[in-house]
Amino acid sequence: MFVIGFSVISSLVFGQDYAFKVLANKGSNEVKSGDSWQPIKTGASLKLGDELKVSENSYLGLVHVSGKPMELKQAGPYKVSDLAAKIGGGATVLNKYTDFILSSNSAESKKNRLSATGAVHRGVEDIKVFLPDNQYSSIYNNNIIFSWESKSSGPYVVTLKNMFEDELMKVETPENNIEVSLTDPKFASESAILIEVKYKAEPKSTPDQHLIKKLPPEEQKRIKNELSGIEGDLKDQSAMDYLTLAGFYEKNNLLIDAITAYQKAIKLAPDVSTFKEYYEEFLLRNKIKSAK
């Protein structure tokens, strides 16, 4: 069975000319392709015959040709063929979302974004909350994580209201991010919620409001069905898994769910700058943040 499985993997890999793509990289990791060792770069392709050297306190986030993610955190040598064998065979639709992440972060995509939107920075709002415009405010999950930047330091007060502007919840935090659970009974009968963030020292200020809307039941069902086809391959709940989920949610215009997935990826691998860079580019291309 192993031989048959490996043959399937080999056939798939050689058909695509690569075994893995490098989506995230930290440290002085190297790849040997042929006779010489070279530094690994994010976005590089790894072939079945290549060898890897992962250095101490380093990280590699890989995605298999099938779309399945893999993390390498332990220092040491690795053969790409051995890593491919561990992935296993089987059809998957994950590559649709990992390809989306790679193409969205390519040099060409960034160039096109700058050509379309310009690089003008209009100045930071007093508190800029990184949530999308109302037309992209639908959410699938019950937990959301979002952040903001401000001209002054906190503490901050985050207020959630219903559409009649009745206060549902108020939270004080010294941080510039927060996690909110919509499973709280206060939100049970609300299909849409308004969010405000202000300085605690300025309780009478009038901050911008941001809308979040629960998906209607038929859309909930559709997303749940699509997720069921990929969640079995993302059961580790690693930073790479959440990066893949971010691609899934963005492709389905669920930008707030994508923001939450990026935040979870960053939290799981805080010292791997690649995840922060992917998140920054996500905010820019979706016009949630202005380019500086």
C-alpha cells in the first residue's frame, strides 16, 4: 500500500514539476537542488529529489502540490520525497485556496494593486479599525478577532450595539486587538451588530461604526458544506492551517472570518514575519488599510 501511495504521490508531483511550495520561512534554511546548497526563499518550489536543511530556531511553512499544508519546526536534514510520503494521497480541493494565497501575494499582484489604487497614504485616522466596508461585513463563525491602530495609546473601550444602537456589550482593553464571541446570549437574537472603538479617556467621542452581519441560513449551509471538504486536512490547527483558511474565507468574500484566521496564524507563529506580511497585503488589497 505504501508503494502504491508513493507512486500516486510521485505521479502527481512530477505532473506538476514540484512537490511543495514554500509559503513561510524564518531562519537560515537551505535547499539542495542538484549539487549545491542555496538559501530557501518564500515562494520557492521544492522538487521531489531536493534536500532541506532547517537551522536551529527556524521555521518552514510548506504546501504540498495537493494543497495540504505542512510545518517544519525541528532543526535537521529532510528529504523532500520523505515529506511528500508523509502527506499521503487522496484528492483535495485545498490547492484552490493555497494557490489563491500565492497568486494574491505575488510580485505581479502587488504591482497591479499599486497601479490600481496608488500608493498615497491619506493619514491615520484617530483610531483606524481594520474591518471591511459594510458590503463585506458578513461572518460565518461565532468568534471574531480584529485589531486597530491609533495615534495615541490606550486603554480603549470597545462597544457592541444592535441596529437600534442599544448597547449589548462594552469591553475595556489596553491592547489594540480583541476577540469577541457571538455565542454570548446577548447576541442571540441579533442578526447584525455595530462595533465602535474609542479611547477610554474620551468617552464622549463619536467613533466610526463598523457593521458585522451573520450569514443567512442558506449561506451558512453552503459554507459549512464547502468547509467540510477541507477541514479534515486542517485538523492540526497550525499557523499554516489558518493561513489556508484565510484564503478560503477571502475567496468566499468572508473578510472578517479571514481577518480572524490571519490573527490566529500570527498568534501561533508570532516570530515568523511572513504571516504578518500576508496579513498586511490582505488588508491592502481589500482596501481595509491604506498604503503608506
